[in-house]
Amino acid sequence: MIKYTKYKGDINMLNKIKGLFLSEKGQGMTEYGLILGLIAIAAIAGLVIAGDEISGLFNGFEGIFERETTTTTP
């Protein structure tokens, strides 16, 4: 009798573990999270790579606005 209950408990435990691996509940949210993480990493990498070019672009605009706003007095 003891072996049967132990065996039955082992089978129940194996079935529960198998059910965890076969269950797809929550899989969609996990995939969305992974996609969002990859997009964030790509955006950060793009900003790091193009950071100097973007900075130069804004500095160029700053120079244009400074020339336009300074007035010369005769």
C-alpha cells in the first residue's frame, strides 16, 4: 500500500511537471516582453553609434540660430 501511494504521488508529480512544460499560458506576454527588450537594445545601440553625428547636427542648428539672432550695431 505504501509503495502504491508513493508511486501514485510520483506519477502525479511527473504529470504536473509535464503540464508546466506543455502549457502555453502566458507565452504571448513573454514574447512581447522579449520583442520590446530587443527593440530597446537596438534603439540604445543606434543612439550610441550615431550619437556624435546627432550632436554635430544640433550644434550646427545652434550655430545657425546664433548667427540669425545676433545683430550688428553700426
